[in-house]
Amino acid sequence: MLPRLFLLLLTLTGLPALAQCPDWPSAQAERELTALRQQLEAWDTRYHQHGQSPVADELYDQSRQRLTSLQRCFPLLPVAAAPSLLGARGPVPHPIAHTGVEKLPDDNAVQLWLKGREGIWAQPKVDGVAVTLIYRKGRFHQALSRGDGLHGQDWSARARQIAAIPKQLPQPVDLLLQGELYQRLEQHIQARSGSLNARSRVAGWLARKHLSAAEAAQIGLFVWDWPQGPATLSERLEQLALLGFTEGAQYSRPVSGFSEARHWREHWYRSPLPFASDGIILRQSLRPAAERWQARAPHWIAAWKYPYAQALANVRQVRFRIGRTGRISPLLDIDPVLLDDRQIRRVSVGSLQRWQALDILPGDQVAISLAGLTLPRLDGVVLRSQQRQAIQAPAPEDFHALSCWRPTPGCEGQFVARLTWLSGKQGLHLDNVGEQTWARLVATGRIKGLLDWLTLDQAELATIAGFGARSSLRLIESLQQARQRPFARWLKALGLPPSGSAELNGPWQVLASRNSLEWQDQAGVGPDRAAQLVAFFRDPQVLALQATLNQAGVNGF
């Protein structure tokens, strides 16, 4: 059972590389685990004792899962107490323990859990803070935080201010309930808005000595269990509704198998709800007597969480992509993570300046999300590696709009970017010619200058691995189309700086003879652009390209 659960946990973390444990020596492993444990303890202290959450809830959850996985990778290292319990344990014992919940990471795990089980119900997994409510003869008596599952804090004074918690029941019953205090949200769609750190916000309110009326009014209650109630869940939900706890019945559905469970998960993920939720709960109607419950995940409850809005990713490598104009863009190669069912392996930092400010190195843990639900986005650094390996970034002064016209050492990236631009839609718009084609030709030494491809022939291409007879013919036909492209398109393909609405009909000698003031007479050309245009037409490498095109008989040159 334990190996299966471990594999499930690894899948849930979105860090499949942990299935192959990090190749760390013992000393480094101990430093990394200690740093992660201390970070979790610091977050716990701020959360449980001060009601503050310096990190998104799901990033905290993934960091804790990462610690568990790493501890299994290095079982001989000393293991401290679970950091998630630090500061949570209170002085008041729970009459009935709060159980944990097994988390099912994917369809296969859910189907495996459902197999052979009967009387299964689904509920939204409300993203709030767990609470025990105790009533004596129908009157509210006490509220306890979950704490470590066995002991919690007394929240009774603040609970009396929360209107969502009934103070007098319609029947004079003794009652112990377990549920979730959550932030009320209007028409909240989880798939669109995420959890908005609602759990941390409620925890912060309850951690204060004084709860304001405005804060109390924003807190709702979802009762998800009546440990000593009737035998079946349907009976418990019905009687709880009669006592005034209606949300459980409103948001609980019996499911007869995987397809129905998946339906309700998708429905609640994309439908308006009055609370944030991070998945669904699957629970069996029948369960053991409450006196046997323990503060750990039982066999009769499981959670099927929604896709992460933010994923914790391990940085494997930092690379630097140099664009056509010399812009340096740092890229992070990361261990694969899942976001909205998409596997992400790489994310851009944006700019060299941002990378330097964030100081991201291999081994760091970073937060990744999707911008506009499509593009991977780096949100920040969550935890730094304890073994910092300095990286030498390209020098910005070495790369600019007139650098790297040949693939000399260090210039390969910008040179291939120039070729890619030249054949792309912004340039000559050549069919079947892209970055991979150019990179292969450069790597094999067939292209050492920006226009060397003008003299390539099919026989020469056929000798290169990966170019068959048909692909060689298509490539040659595409390259030959270039000679017929208009002069203005050729200028842009070569990398002409932005020229506003300037007249570019040529020929070359007319444009090359313009000085800065003459360029500024053109529509949309200011002093800076004029200086760039003059520099372009006078650059020796550009003049050499003009001579090559003149010899090739390209119109305008």
C-alpha cells in the first residue's frame, strides 16, 4: 500500500523528477531538507500564530509534499516533526479527532479508489479553515480550530460574532460538528479566478484578538461531517438541514462511478459557487464509529483536487536566448509540471534585468502559472537551493542590433535568430523554412554568413543528415522564391530598424545616402530611429550583404 501511495503523492506534486531522487550527496541533501523544513516552519508560524500567509496556499501544499517526497528519497537523514503542525496545536483537546484526507492525483487513482466501494457521495472541497462546533442542549457552546487534529485553539469568542454559525438550534440537542469556515464570495468560478488565498484570509481574521463585524459578516460555514450522527450520509444531511445547516445537503451528490464523480468535479470547477474550492471530496456514506477516528487520512474519504493555478517547479538549468536585435532573454528549464492539464517544461524570465533581480539558479524552486490560460509565466522564487552555482550571463554590451552577422563562438543564437526572422512572415515569408532548418544548416557548417544559402543546391543538401530528396527539393524551391521578393521586404528581412512610414522603394543607394536629418523628414522617424537607420546602412557587415545581393541580381540592390 505504501509504495502505491508514494507514487500517487509524487504525481500530485507535479514534480515527476522526484520519482528519480535528486543526485545529492548526503551533506547537500541534509542542507536542502533543513532549509525546506525551516521555511515551512516559518510559514506555519506566521499562519497559525499571526494569521498571515506569505505564500499562496497551493504553493505551501506543494512545498510540504516536496518535503515528504525528499524525506523518502533520503531515509537515513534525521526527520523532524511534520512542519505543518508547528504552532497549530492548541491547548484544548478535540472530543473527536479531525481526520486528514488522502489526495488522488489523477483519473487512474480516482478509479482505483472507487473500485469496490458503494454509497459514495461527492462534495466540493471548500477552501477554508476547519473547525469543530459543539452545542449543548441546542445552544452554541464552543468552537475549536482543527489544530493538529487532536488539539486546537478555542475560537468560541470569535465564533459568537459569526452569524453563519447558529447560536440556538431549533431542537435542544447535544451536537458535535466538523466543518469549514470560508470567505463568502459572489458567483465565484474556481476555474477562472482560483482560490484568491481565501483560506489564508479567513485564518488571518480568526487569528486576531478582535474580529470586526465586517470581517465576521464575510465568513460562511460549510458543515461536512457529523461524527456521531445517523449511520448514512443522506440521513445526516437531511437532519443537519432541519437543524439549520443546509449547505451540506445543497452541495452533496451521490455518485455511482467514475463518470459521475468526474461530472461533478468539472461542474463545481466551472460553475458559480459562494466559496473557493480546490477540488472535490469523495466520501463513503458508511464509516467507522467516531471514537475510532484518528488524526490521519482514513480509508473512507479522499480528495480529487483541481488543476493547480500555480505550480511549484524545480529549476534544472538557466539558459540565455539572444534574439535578432541582441535582446537577452533568460529561460528556465524546469522539471515538468502540470497546469490546467498542460505539461510545462520551460518558462521565460522575461528580461536579463529581472533574472538578475530574482537571482534564479539551478535547484531553486519557482512558482509557475499560466498567463491568459495559455502561456507559462514565472511568478517568483519560492525557495532557493542551498548549493548556489554561479552562472555567467552573456554581457549585454556584446549584443545589439548590429552584432552577430556570422555564427562565431557566442554568436550562434543571435545569428540563427537573424536567419529565422529573414525567412519568417515579417521577412521573406519562405515556406518550409524555420528555426530548426537554419540551426541544422549552421551546425553542419553549410551556412557561415547570412546569405550563404543563396548558393545552396539540392545535391549539397542531400548529404546532410535529416534532409531527404523530397525535403531538399522543397527547401531549394522555397529559397529560390526569395530572389523574387520586393526590395522593401528584403530590407526588413535583413533587419532594417523600425522606419515608421518612411518611403523604402529604393534603390539601395538612395536610402544609404540619407543622413540623419533626411531620415527625420520621413513620416514616423524621430532622432533615435534616424540614428539607427544611418548606422544600419553604413555598417560594414550590412554593406557586404548589399554587395552579395547586388551580385545575385536581387532587384533594388
